[in-house]
Amino acid sequence: MYMRSIRQRRLVPLGKREITLQGQRIEYLLKQSPRIRGYRLEVRPDSGLSVIVPRKYDSHYVSNLLKKKSRWILRHMPGFKPVQMPLFKKEVDQGDRLLYMGKPIRIIKAEARDKNPSVYLRDNNLIVESELRAEHGRTA
């Protein structure tokens, strides 16, 4: 009887898996526990990332959990640093489109009505008012 209760507490390795988090390939060990009811993430310096799941688990839930906790995982994984995503890959220019709160908007550069620069949203246009500069950096 005593041996059976010890055996039930052991974690059963289900194998190594891979997932891409923030552009980085992460390998993790999936383990199954007959006792736990929830999901658990462990990061150890020697073994890396382990995901402990209950007897009945959903593999889609595991991948969604890892994506949701990607910042935490990358922050605690040895040898990994979180990647800071740039806000813009290039400088925005007149007529460019970008997403704002899930909707596409167009950038419009205009000369400021007064000396104070301003930015405002009108319809689906982001209007940037500032002093327009000539090609050589002088005020127009």
C-alpha cells in the first residue's frame, strides 16, 4: 500500500516539445502528474522549462498558456533575454497607414497653424502639425 501511494505522486515525463515564443525557439519538457488539478510552469537552471499537466489535459491549452506567459518564461529562462519589439520599423511618412486601436489610419503631415506642434485624430486620419522644414534643416 505504501509503495502505491509513492508511485502515484511521481511525475510521468511525456516527452520534449518545442514552441516559438517572441521569435525564439523554446524547448520544454511535458510532465504529467496524477495528483495536480491545474497546470504548472517550472524553470530550473539545469533542466530548463517544464510544464506539469494533470491526467486529463488539453494540448491546445498548454500552447496557449505558454504564449500567454511568454514574457515570464523568457525572463526566467537561463540564457534568454526578452526581445524589445520596436514600435516602428521605419520612420512614418506622409500618407503611410498604420493600425491604431485595431483600425487603419493614415498619417497626414501639416504645417502648424501656430508655433506649437500638435497631433490629433480626425476621421481615420492622424494629423501631425509641426513646423515644416526645408531640405537642409532650416525652417520653411
